[in-house]
Amino acid sequence: MAQRTLFESTTFQENSGISGIKGLSGKGRVVTDDSSELGQHDRKDHIEKNHMDMCKFFGASDPEYDKVAGEINRHILRLRQGTDERGASE
């Protein structure tokens, strides 16, 4: 029987490098994809922004906001289903 874990994570990785900052300009991403992964239960996706802007959204219509909100909702639903499947006796 396959073991199911409640631990699952999502990491969002920067997809653009930073420019205009001494020491970082032209060096690509601040955090490499390998450094931002958490393991086998980690879903990975890229945000089409640099490290400084990847948590700044224009609003709910921003496609990058939609990615993050979708993953948060997916985790909420997954955890609720896991709780329902285990039942109240556990």
C-alpha cells in the first residue's frame, strides 16, 4: 500500500535576474532552482519576476497572483480532504 503524506509543499522560483543593483546585476537569479526546492513532496513553479518582485502583484487579475492563490487553495482543499478521509476517530 502506498504511504500518503500530509506534508506537501509548493515553492515558487524567480524566473528573471536582477538588474541595477551593484554586485547582483548580470548575475542571473539570486536563488537557484536547486536551492529553493524542498524535496520529493515539493511542487515547483516559476514566477515571471525577479527575486525582489516575485511577491508583488498588481491585483487578483495578475497571472502570477493567480498561480500563488491557486496553490494555496489546492493545499487547503487537499488538507481538508485528508482530514475527512481520516475521520473524527483519529
